[in-house]
Amino acid sequence: MKFQFSKHVLQELEKRKIPQRLVEQALYNPEQKVQEVNGITCYQSRVEINGKAYLLRVMVNETMDPAIVVTVYRTSKVSKYWRKP
């Protein structure tokens, strides 16, 4: 699947100090994919940024072609979002 980053998302990555390579890894090899609302899928993976553990959540609109990355953020609240199999 191909993904497109909006200008807004690229600005947010810089502002939030999230390396784009980590986002690309989560998109192409996510640990989990969680259905959200209105055709949005959350690709999420546990990552380390500056020596700290985070859950990287990448929201993708898969109804578009190519799929559009809507937003990206990291959270330390892994257990809040992590889905048990």
C-alpha cells in the first residue's frame, strides 16, 4: 500500500520531534492495526525515542488512494491504547 503525508503531518512530525523513519516503519510493518472511526485505521508500534519507550500512533485514511496519513503522535500511555490479541 502507498501512503501520502500531508504538509500538516510533516510539520507536526517536526514539531513533535518524531523521526519520519519511525513513522514509515510503523506504516509498513505495524505491530498492530486498530480500526478507528470513519474509515481511519491506526497503525501503531512501540518505539524508543531519546531513550524513552512510547507507543507511536499513525492515523491513516485508507479510503483514499493513496492512503493519507492524517496525524501522528506518540504517547507514553501504551497500556491505554494497546489491544490485547
